[in-house]
Amino acid sequence: MKITLTNRYIPAILILAVLAIGNFFINDYGLNILDKHGEIINKSGRQRMISQKALLLVHMYINHEKQDALVELKQLLDTMKETNNFLASTKLTPELKQLYFTNNLKKDIDNFIQHLYNFINNPVKQNNYPYEKVSKLLIKLNKAVKLHEKHYEQDLNFIKNMEFILLFGILFMLALLVIFIFLPTKKAIESKIKEIQKQQDQIKQKDLDILSQVKNAQMGEMIGNIAHQWRQPLSAISTAVTGMIVQKECEILDDDIFFKTCNNVNKQAQYLSSTINIFRDYIKEQKELKTVILQDRLNNVLKMKEATFTNNYIKLINNINNTEPIEITMIIGELDQVIINIINNAKDILEQNNIEKKWIKIDLAQDNNCAIITIEDNGGGVPKEILPKIFDPYFTTKHQSQGTGLGLHMSKDIIEKSLKGSLKVKNSKYGAMFIIKLPLG
């Protein structure tokens, strides 16, 4: 049977495209649903906590007559009212509808809020919310949290099932492609590949191999850096939360400790978010010509390598002058790759030579119409017989399992061919010094 694009390739490709688009929308829908559930569960749990805190503020006022307690109580009630209306207006399961409307949870919360509003207007002990009603309200609030979590689990399972069906469809179509398209045309494809391989330039192919290996190595290292930089904040968060639970169980958790711990957890969470944003921006950047501030690019790279310095006990001496921004037009991401390669090389040399007090120093200067970046270490320098070969492809002083000799060769190619600058190395008093000159005009 004659194989044509019309009767085989196009339908198969269209079906795969539909499945891929469906997978994209399912993932997007899933992320939106899960974000919404996260917000709902958070607000539901917070509503329970606010109700308890509100009663605590009433107790504080009755016993100590602190006016600040009434002000904070008013703010909590406003928040609780807004949260109650939000939760009641979301898409609810039958169980949640029954809880909120048939079992009057929404009405009970509204009554609770109104009762405490009345207490604010006339703060006497007789206007306090009855203890029996408090217990019943807390039971319902606990049940609401559990039902919201159950709803989340149901939607999560639905999304997983849809993703499995789409994945199965894609795999099935791929199997059909192999059986009905690729296998019947195997001989023609093999013949075409041989013709293409004869026409390919050997040097360009090596460059592609070098780029691929360097990219893969850097991607793996970046994932490791993320893990290392997250380890300490996650440990701090875990310790803080565990400590707070213990204090709560021992009934020694006061408001100062509670808020101090929460602020610390939030601070650590913000650090995690900042770290992942830097790595995400680096990975997602397109290879395009763009005008940037050179100091920002260098500082971002140093931020990404922070875990490398910390875990290998290397002191970073950052002499970058951030007060006088240097603008440069270049292909985004390429200079970052070079700086990472040089830092990695310096780190390996420091470890290999067992330097006790390791350091890496980076400087940035502007000379006429050039930016000059120097990266120096105290690893003892490069042996004279090796210095002329250090930028040669596949030249390495490391064991085969640790290095390929591609990083510095690729770095020199990027600086000289793409960024139209120069990359040189020399020995300083303490170790190796790499000098990058980039034209600013």
C-alpha cells in the first residue's frame, strides 16, 4: 500500500495535536482547580482559627478591659464575615450544601458574628457568646474543613483519571504511528538519514554535541542547587512548626511566640519563592538579543550558585560595583552559562587541591568601551604546561567520570563568536584568573 501524507501522516498528526491540546487544557484546568481548593481550604481553616481567637479577645476584654482587644475583634469579625460569604458562594458538594444551608452553618456563623458585633457596641459579660453554642459551632467548622478537603481529593482524583486517559490515548496513537507509518517507511528513512549524515559538517556536529552535554550538566547542577538552597529553609519551617505544636500541647504557646513563629515561617517561604523564581527565569529565558544591566546578570548567577559556595565551604568575594549600572546588549543566557562554567571549574580545582580556606573572587570594571569581568580563585593556579591547552576541546585534567573538557572550550566559543569579546586565563599570586572582555558599543 502506498504511504502518503494525506492518508496517514496528517490524520495521525491531527489526532496527536488534539490529544496534546486536550492535555494542556486538562493540566491548566487542574492547576486552577487545585489553586481554588487551596484557597478554600485555607480560608475554611482560618475561619475556624478566627472564631477561636475572637472568643479569646472577648475574654481578654472582660477580664482586663483592653480597648485594643475590641479593635482587633472588629477586624477579625469583618474578615470572618467576608470569608463566610465567600465559602458559601463557592461551588459546593451536596454534603457541603447540606452543612452550610440545611444544617445552618452559614446562619450560625452570621449569628456568631452579629452577636460579637453587639458585644463590641455594648461590651458587658452578659453579651458574651454562650459556651454551648461555641462548642456546636466549632464542631461544624471542623466538619466544614474536612468536607472541603474531601472535595479537593475528589477533584484531584478526577484530574488524575483524565490525565491517565489522555496519556493512554497519546501512547496508543504513538503505537499506531510506529506500526503503520514508521515501520513501513523504515528503509526510505534510513536511506535519507545516510544522505543527510554525509552532508553534515563534522565540526558543527561536534559543537552541537558539546552544547548538549554542557546544557545537560548545567541543568542537573541547577536542580541540585535548588535542592541544596531549599534544604535549610525547609528545615527551619519544619522545626518552627513542630516546636509550636509541642508548645501548644504543653499549653505554653502564647500569642507572641505564635506570631513570631508564623512570621519566621513566612520569611522562609518568601526566600524559597525568591530562589525558585531566579532559577525559573534562567531556564525559561529565550536566546534573543536584549539590552540588560550587566551587574544584574552577574548577581543572578551568583545567587544561583549560592548553594555551590555554601556546600563546598567556599567564600565568595563579590567586588561587583552596583552603584554604576553597566548596560550591555547581548544574547540573554549565554554570559550566564560562561560564568557558571568558570565557577564550576574553580570549585573543582579548589576541591581537587584540598585548599583549606577556599575563596572565589569576582570583579567587574569598565575600561573605555569595554566591560571587564575577572574571576579568580586561590586554587594554586594552572600548571604552565597545561595553560596553553586549557581551552582546547575535550582537554581535561579531571578523571573521565568527573569532566569532559567541554565547559571552558564552549565558554571561549560563546565569548568570542557570539558576544564578540575575549576570554583569557593567567596565573595570579593565589591561583587562576579568568579575564572576560565584552564590547559595550
